Amino acid sequence: MWVRKSVILVLAALAATACVPTNSPPGGGRSSSGELDHAELQKQSQQIAADRSKAMMDGNEQAWLSPLDPSQTESVTAERMRFRNLRAMRPQQFVLNVESVGDIGEPAGADFPKGATLHKTRVHAAVRYEADLEFTLQDYDYVFLQSNGKLSIASAKPIDAGATTYGNPVKNAPWDNVPLRAAYAGSVTILAPEDSKWDPASFTASAARANALVRGIWGQRKAPKGFLVLLATTEQKLQWFGASGDLRNASGYVYNPEIVDEKGSPVVIPPKLDGPPERSMAGSRIVLDMDRLKTPEAADRIMAHEMAHAIAPYLMPRVAFLETSPRSILNSPTWVAEGFAEWVEIIAHKNLKERSAFVGRNWAQFKPAGALPANDNFYAANSDQSSFNYQISGMFFVAAERLGGRAKTVQLYEDLVAQPVFVTDSRTFLDGPLRKRGYNPDRFWSTFDSLLK
Ligand SMILES: [Zn+2]
């Protein structure tokens, strides 16, 4: 399973960031009372952001923490955790961008020195991890403390989800909220909360197998350098990236964040209807619901399935740009994305016969109205029906492999995922793309049909 997040998330988050500086004394630098003027505040906060960006890339924890006010011990602890978590995800690029700094007045409480003032600003972290092809956004509210002409950080908090209708993609992200431990299988990063009963190190062999399988199938096509796999309980799965109802029964899913530029501003890419998009989603975070994966073998095949989605974030269907309704006939076909991943899972699982028998048993009850399952209700509440939709979609690619080999099957995935769903809805329409890749449609459909029993 995979889940899209609309670009609206990012736009809404950025809309709430205007800061109006007040009380700027005339002239540059410090006023007679020792307060910094706005230009100086801005300059110092930008320097802190630049120093911290460098510290993150250098792996220099001390430099990351040094702009923090040492009396704010809670903030120091939180920022140490954040630094270690983000470093574990192997950032390739990390740029902190400071918005205009505003005043929030005199700090209350004995913690702060006399005469100090607090200044709040939104900080956009533009980040690219190994699992990403493009920058993605992590937003924070920083509170700077100004005392004796010097700025330090009093607190840095991931921004609140209240700002958007759809939930904020950062707020509940595990790397901002819980200490994580990591294990690595080559370019695969496996993470779990430190107190999790699942040790990431026990899954490196699974991850290595799935990674080798998926990259072998994908060949030299564009792909992120690594995969990011998070081991979660069912509850964590629902907390981390928003509790969408259709996630409850998913053993795994892929969260695809939107693309931003180096400044953290959304990058709007116009839809392209004639061929696969070259950019669409920034990257992927794979989440495995470990409560639902009862055997080590299940981890193997679900990882293979989710990595098949994550290998090409730019091929993830782009609902938001075409039509916000998930039922739009212009949307990419869900069966193509899921069918491709299911095919990879079948290769990992080696249980084609069992799956064919399942489809055969359930054919009369769940057979699709078109050639393959419609987007609407693909992720059916009835788990047998949902499973049927996955299986039959996977069989399309099994047939493609049987008649044309793996490389051609991947090409077919690239061709079809870029099509609006209404042209992939009937055999007549699908005959075109099949012929284009050298398949004989009659042979293709008889092979496909033979797999459904
Ligand atoms: Zn899937």
C-alpha cells in the first residue's frame, strides 16, 4: 500500500508563517538598551541556521547544540535526539532557512536572564536523505533568546498540525518525537524507536534481500540511492504520518513527501499526460506494521513490495495536480502501482499457485467491472476483496513477465502508471500499450486469464 499527501499540506504550512518585526530601534546593530535591531537579529539568526546546517552535514553534534541556550535543558535534550535521528537517516543535503524574525516579548520565568527578549520564527528545513531524489520539507518553530546583544536558541519545535486541515506531515514524524535506533543493510536504513520490541539489526538480512531483488529488477533506471524503513506498531503506524482510516489494515505503506526547493518553498510541477513524469514526489519513507507481520518471511515480502513503490517516487500517481477527488478518471490507475509492487512481492514470496487459487475461489464474488479493479474501493474495507484486487493486479504483471521478461514488464509499468485511469480500464484500451511493447494482446490476455484460477 502507498499513501499520497497533497501539496496542499506544504502550501498551508507555509501560509501560516508571516512574522512581523516590531520595535526595531533606528540605526543598525544594538540600541542603547543593548537590544539588537531587526537587521542584526536577522543576521545572527541566519548565521545560526547556516552553522547548524553545516553541523548536520558534518555530523558535528557539538556544533549543532552550541547555539542552544544551555539553561533550556529540555530543548538541549530534544535537539540532541533530533540530531542523532536525522543523522541516522543519512542526510545528503540539509539547509535551514530562517523566516523573518518577530518579537514575542519578555520571557517569563526565572530561567532567563534579566533584560532578555524572545523572538519567534519559522524555520524551514529543506532536507534530502538517501531515500530521496529531491528536497523535502521539515518545518520548525524556533524561539530565539536575545540577551546582551547575543542570540541563542531557547526552543525548536516541529510545527503544530493545527495549521492544516489534513494534518502536518512533520508533527508526528518519529524522528522529531522519539529516540530511534538504526541498523544498515548497505544503502537501506532501518529505524525503530529505541524502546521498540523490534531490533532493526534483526531485519538487515531481509532488507538486503528485498533491496537486491528490487534494484535487480529496476536496473539502471533513475532511483534514490537508499531506502528508509521504519518498524512500527499499529498505533505508531497511524500516529506518525496521520491516521488515515484506510491505513489500519495495511501491513506496510510508503509515505511520499512533496518536493520543495532549497529554500523550503513548494515546487509545483505541471502534470504531464504524455509519458512518465520525471519528478513528482521527493522520496519515500517505508513504514512496516510489525504487529501485523507475524513471520520473518512476511517482513521479506512486504519490504520487497514497499521498495517496489519506493524505487521510483516520481512514478507515484499525482492526484493533487490533476483533480483532488480520489475518484477522478484522470488519476493514475491504482491497480498499476499496486500490481507492479505485488508482482515484485510474488517473486519474493514464490507462492503464485496459492494466489491464483485465491483469485479463482473469489472470482464470482469480486470480479472487476472493467479489465482490472477500479480506483474507487480498490482498498476495500473487506480484506478478502482488497486482497483480491491486489492479486489480480499483480497477475497482470506476472503475465507480462511470462511473455516478455522482467525488463519489458518494468517498461510496461512505467508506461501505464503515467496514464489516466480511464484509458487503463478495458482490454481494448490496454491492447495499445501492450502492442507498443511488442506483446500480442490475444496471447497476453489468455496468459492473464490462465493465472486467475
Ligand atoms: Zn502497495
